[in-house]
Amino acid sequence: MSSGVEADIALDAAVVLSLGMNRVLGRGAGLAGRGAEALAALAAGRAEARTAALAEIQAYDQALRAVLERNARISALAKTRDRVGADVDLPAPLTPDEQQPLDELAAWCAATDTVLDAAEHRISERLAADVTTQLFAVPAEGLTTDVSASPTPERADTAGFSSQKIQETLERVLARLLPDATDDDRRTVAEAAQLIAGAPSEAEAEGVLTEVRLRIRDANRRTEEHRAAERRRAAEREAAEQAEAERRYVLDSVTSAFEEMGYEVQAGFETLTAKDGTVVLTKGSWPDHSVKMRIDDAGEASGVSKESRGAQGSDLGTQGSNTGGRLIRAAMRRERPAESEDDRRLDAEREQEWCEAFEAARARLAEAGIRSNVTWRLDPGVQELPVAADARQTRTRTEQRERRRERERSE
């Protein structure tokens, strides 16, 4: 056994999928039913049952996320519809339920896609109609032609050129503008479209339409880029939320494992954040010892040498699907400085006890879907136990007072 240990930790796929489903369904960090079934099959060595359970939970996870994507699109289109005042009906968002069959969720997504595509097109048509109506509310002089008179050479190219034809063409072109284009892009397109009202000929009107098409193309490109950026930000939020859920699951599992073995957890994990994950494990039979544990990202701790970790340090890196690696550092320490050989012998006993508890905790964590791979060990008693910071401060203050008294007596 060893007093210091370092191990890589990986969450089982069933745990990762369960945590993702729980967040979608608004539940706590416990395993979803399908995830628990997959872990039970793993523990029982039933490979086929585990494969089936994982496939089922993965399919359901994808279905739930598809529902959330449609709900987000409904919300975005509703905001655009209200902003432009379009009279367009939208489907109600769906609140997913774990008990709903997969085929029902898939059917809802397919039907909703059809409705939303049509709604988006109608909103775009409404915007285009509003713009063209405003532009042609007062017909420009150059947009009408007296077909009863013979065209003069100067106006020969305007024969058959009518405001109705241009208005219809412009409206079809404007309908291509995505409804969630920014106000600046809509203004830019409208400025180009306004020029058509003064076009003296069909050729010049076509030139204006070409400019409108180009501006719509650029506006739609920027709109698509904005949508892609929103998707990236949503993916980043998803990754951060998943990483936090995985970290908390590890913390809760570690807490349960050690509490079941008689340890007390001070400063409960519920108060922790991703930036500060420190807790202290104690036992009633340990008046002079404790174990300090801290959760860190693997990158934050990668520059820490084994020598600086201390003899009783335990670094456990969690490698979930989204976390990129985490470290749980555990170090046994003294609450007051060792003063005799008996204290040091007791330290070695406590270190051995802690190492055995750590191995027992590893077995319990494996049952919870948290696999570990030890990569570094240090035997008990190789280095002296560090002293808790508050104990060191108390000792320093006491020594300072003693030195002050000695100086006063010597004077």
C-alpha cells in the first residue's frame, strides 16, 4: 500500500449519458433508470444487456436534445414574429418526459420542423410585403407607362415596364432575406430596395434588383454566421454544465464512499464551485489527523511536481466526456506538530489506515461508474505529515510570544 497515490479517473459512458439526460429533464445528479441498468449489467458481467442499455439511453439522450433544439427554434421565431408583427402561428414547445416513447419524440420533431420551416417562410414573406408596400405606396413617375402612345426613342426601353411587375419581383427577392437578420442588415437591404422606385427603365430596375440580391446574400451570410456563433456558445454552455455535473457526481460519490466508511465531511460539497473544491475528511478516532481534498482541473495541477504534493497526496484525474480531465487531491495532515516518536509511529498507522480506506473507496467508486487507474504511489512513513496551516500559525504565534518573553527577561 502507499500513503500517497495518483490515479486517473474516467466516468463510465452510462454515467455521462445519465447526467446529460438529468440536466435536460431538470433532475438531480442521480443516475437515470437506463444508466443504472447499464451499470448493473456491467457489474454482473452481462455484456449484451449493457450494450443494449447503453444504446437505449444514447438514443433517448439524442431524442431529448433534438426536442430542446426545436424548442429553442420556436422561441427564436416567436421573438422575430413579435418584433415584426407577423400573424403567424407557432407550435407550443414540448416538455420532454423520460416515459415518452422515442418514436413519439421523433414524430413531434419531424412535424415541428415542417411547421417551423413554413412559419419562417411566412414571416419572411410578411417582411418583404411590408417593405414593398411602403416603397410603392406612392408610385414613382418612372414606374408607369402609357401603353396607348407610341414610345419615343428616349423611352423605347421602358415599353412593358410597370410598377406591378417590379413590385412582384422585388417582393419575391426580399422574401429571401432571413427573418432574423439584424436591423442594420434589414436597413441596408431596404436602402437598396428604395432605389428601385426611381428607376426610369427596366434595365436600371434590374440593376437595382441585382444590388438588392447581393445585399440579401451578404445579410443572410452574416445571419448564418450569427446562428453558428449562437450554436457554438450553446455548445460551450452545454460542455461547462456537463463538466460541472460530472464533477459534482464525482464529489457526491466520493462523499458517500467515505461517509459509509465512518468519515465525516466538513464544509459539505454542496458549497463547492468549480473554482474552489476543498473539503476535509475527519474521523472520531482521529483527534490529531485529517485528510484535505481538493478538486482541480487537470491543467491547473499539471505543473505541480510529485515532490511538492507531499508524502500523503492523492491526485485523481477525472476524464469525463466533456471535462478534459480533473484532479482530486487528497493529503493527510496533522492538526498539530508531531512532538515525539510515538506521534510519528501514530502517523504511520494513520497513513496505512488512510491508504486502505482509499483502496476501499476505489472499489465503491467503481460500482458508481467511476473507474480509476493508479499511476503513482508513495509508501507510508517516507515523509513527515504536513501540519495544517492554522496549526502552524498557532505554533508560530506561540513561539513568537516565548521569544518575546525571553528577550524581556534578559533585559
